[in-house]
Amino acid sequence: MNTLLWILVGVLIYTSVAMALNARGVLPSSFRVSGPILTIHTKRGRAALEWLAKPKRFWRAWGNLGVGIAVVIMVGSFVAVLFSAFSAITSPEAARIARPQDALVIPGVNQFLPWAAAVDILVGLLVGLVVHEGGHGLLCRVEDIEIESMGVALLAFIPLGAFVQPDEESQRSADRGGKTRMFAAGVTNNFLVTAITFALLFGLVASLVTVVPGVAIGGTLPGSPASDAGDPGIDRGDVITAVDGQPVEDQASFDAALAEADREVTVELRNGETVTVQRRLMVTRAVVDAPFGTETTIEAVDGEPVYTQSEFEAAVSGNEVVELDTDEGTTQFPVGVFVSAVPADDPLGADGGAPDRPMLVHSVAGEPTPTPEALSTVLQETEPGDTVEVVAYHGDGDDPWSGERHVYEVTLGENSQGEYGYLGVGGIQQGTSGIVVDDFGIDTYPASQYHALLGGSGWGDDPVSTFISRTFAVLVLPFASVVDPNLAYNFAGFNGEISNFYSVSGPLSAGVVFGLINVLFWTGWVNLNLGIFNCIPSYPLDGGHILRSAVEATIARLPIEPDPAVATAVTVAISASMILSLLGMLFVPQLLG
């Protein structure tokens, strides 16, 4: 049984017990049970809201600001959800949310929210709920709307939300603007908390946290030399600081040191241990229909043994076709950058190249192009209008490796930057001939990249735009690998082995600093998501109430008699569209998959 099923069973048992106790009158009168939802009501705290509501002009200005923010996000969310739902129906295989439970902010159930962050997420959720409903309550008193009760709502034992229950009659008698400001106050407070926590987060990371020198290990590739290194081995959380006694500061210096090392290499770890690795050349990535797949070991090129990436690159350099000996057999291997598309209207396709067909481009203007980097370097030496010779390998199908040699005279087009010639190829794949090789087998963790996104690179020339861009970056960090497939790891805070990649300065211990940063990270993240979610224009969310007020205000300005039925119909139509789109976005990919 998976985690979600256990949770559903627990909620069912809890609901049965709670409803039975409620039916027998055992629960206090302040407890109200509605299926699995338990609400606890109280009238305490109203005096504090009365005192806070005294500067009414200020709070009304704050409410008006919130209405403007909410309307912008409502429109944006409406368009985004409709577009995502359409994409989920037309391209279910490309859906970003592969499982419906990933839409729930529950660690362990949502695959992007680990249990290690559960306490931090809970703190952020509680803060978000308190400030959200506190904003509603405060604006109720500013607009002279009576409060019947306040409290919290629980789904079983999970805090689901806080609430302020306005008096229905008092709310109906309030003017439209006052009610709109009241409904927008919650999300405005959530965004304010996000701004404060993220500003503190970025400041703490910039001033106290640095990336340790070396290569951060996120993991080792299965079956690779690094994974087979034995005891003590190389594991997630390790940091490689030297190769054969030569210090390494980052990935670039590590690669340079490996290029100069022998087949057997000794690496030093930050914890003081040393590990000896017997390198061999392993395919780590290959395009579809390649002559061999991942984890294949390349043993020789044209009969000459190769054990390292630098030996492989030297062996294929300048050759059109080589013979590769692998642990799966021998194959002929044309050398060239792999391109999956040659549009018919672009230079190569228009001048005789096989349009819309994968090919291996061996050379351009007589210069070998075994990799994407080599192709880019060669093209940067050309100009639009130049006629160049292109040597390529392709067949009639999707397998260019067994295809024939073709030579084309191509007149280069104009690049989008207008600085150099444009060949007209798409779907350029990494590696040599569409395969990526590795002689060591580590998967590095993007510690420096995440540190920069969290404020480690300072504020730049424009602090406002820098803050906004980082806020959006932090929003996607917990599922960064989905947004950018080149990132192998998501960021969920400085937890576990991840903290080994960073050091802390100042009088506070690393545990205290990392703990504070994690709370700030998740508090800001939860409040930002809570504010955006509540802006969705659908009942019973705040966005639904704001939508109704906006529709009523628009109809009131039209040269017709205002009809509440029209406002209701428009609001229901938009709300229904949002609900159906959300359901489609979550469940259609699985149904069609």
C-alpha cells in the first residue's frame, strides 16, 4: 500500500469516529464536523481586531492595493490554467504534473516535498493561514462587517485553514468595494509575508552561506566506475577536493585534472578519505535508435583501446567513420553532430539536405563538427550568404548511423543575431554522434547554481528586478528538474547531505543558520502558493468572490438594467471553466497515458 492510500484509510477512520462522537453530543459546541473536516470556532480575538482596525484609511488603501494585485493574478491564473489544461489534453506525455497527488502540499505524498522539510512546511502553512484569515477579519472591522466567529479548519489532524466567519446580514449590507477589499486582504497578506521572508532569506544566504570548494556529489551513476569504487566509495553528499593530489575548486578544474590523469585515479574527499577509481568509458546518454544504449562500455576505437573521455575524443578526432568495439559487439560509427530535424525551408533542407530527417553532420566548410560545441564554433567563423560544403550521413529512415555519405553545397542564411551564418538544423543532441560518454560516473549537484538563485551572487545592478526574478526561481526550485530537465536535482532546503555542500560563517552554528533559512524558504514558498491559489477565480476561493464583485461592477456600468442573474451566470461559467480545467490538468494525462 502506498503512502496516499494509508492516508486515505486514516482519514476514513477519523471521519467515522468524529461523526459518531458528534452525533452523540460528546464534542464541545465549538466543534463542528462536516465529513472529514473539523472546524473549531471561537469569538476570542475580536477586541484585538477592533484595535488594529482603527487606522481605517490606511487599511482601505492596503485593501485597494490587494484588489489590484489579486485581479492581475486572477487573469493570469485563468489563462495559465486553461492553457495547461489544453496542453494536457493535446500532449498528455508532456504534462508537468505526472501524478494528481503532486498538487497537494503534503510531504511524502507530493514527490517533490520530502519528509525532511515537513516541519518547515507546516510552520509556513500555519503562518500563511493565520495572516490570510487575519487579513479577512481585520478588513471586516475596517468595513464595519460584524464577525460571527473565528477559528481553524482541520482535515483529520492536518491543518487545512483558518477562517473568519462574517455575519451574513452585516456582509450583505456592506458596499461592494468594502466586501471586495475584505476578500482580497488575505492574499495581500500572504504576498507581504512572502516578500519579507524571501528578503531575509536572500540576505542570510548572501551574508552567511558560501559554497565549499570542490565537486559536490549528488550521486553516482549505476554501474559506473565511481559506483564500483568499493569501500569507502563515493556517495551522495561527498565533495571531491583533489585528483591525484591536484586540488580542484569546481567542475571545470575537476574535468581538467581528469583529462591529464591516467586510467587509475585517486580522488580526495572533503571528509579526508581517499578513493581509487579504475576508469572505463561508459555511455551515459544516447538518442533513440543509436547503435547502443546507456551503460554500454566502449572498449576500443579502430582497434586502439580507450579508457577515458579524452582518449575517445582524440581517437575519433578528424575521422569520418570509426569502428567501435563495445561490450555488446563491434559497430561502424559515423562521427558528427546529431540533428533530429532539417526544416525544408531552411538553408540545408532547401539546398538538397533530407528535410525533416535525422542526420549526422560530419563537417561544415571542411571543418569537423563531432559535437554541438564544434558545430557552433565553425558556424561562428562564417557569414550569412557564404556557400559551404556540408558532409552528412543519413538514410531514408530515422537511423543515420547506417546511412550513406552525402555532400551538399549550402548557402548559409542569416542568424537571428545576424552575426554569423545560419545552417538550418534543429534538435541538436549533446555528445558525439548523439551519444554522451563518461569515464568516471558521478552526478554532480548544482550547489553553486542554487546558491546563486538563493541570493549568493548579491543583488546585481537592479535590486527590484533581481528580487522578483529570484522569487520566481524559488517558486520552482522544489521541482526544478521538471522545469529544466538538465537539472538532475530539486532543491528542498539545506537538509541532510545537501548541507555538506555549503559552509556557514558568523557566530551562529551551521545547524541554526540552515534551520532558519529552511523555515524562511518554506514560509515564503507556501505563502506565495497560498496567495496564488486563493486568487483562482472560482468559488469558494477568494478569487471567486472578487470575480463576482468585478462582474457586478462591470454590469452596473453598462447602459442596461442590472440583473443579478446575469452576474451569477457569468461568475458560474468562469468558475466552472476553472474547475474543469484544473481537473483536466491533473487527471487527463493519466487517463490518456
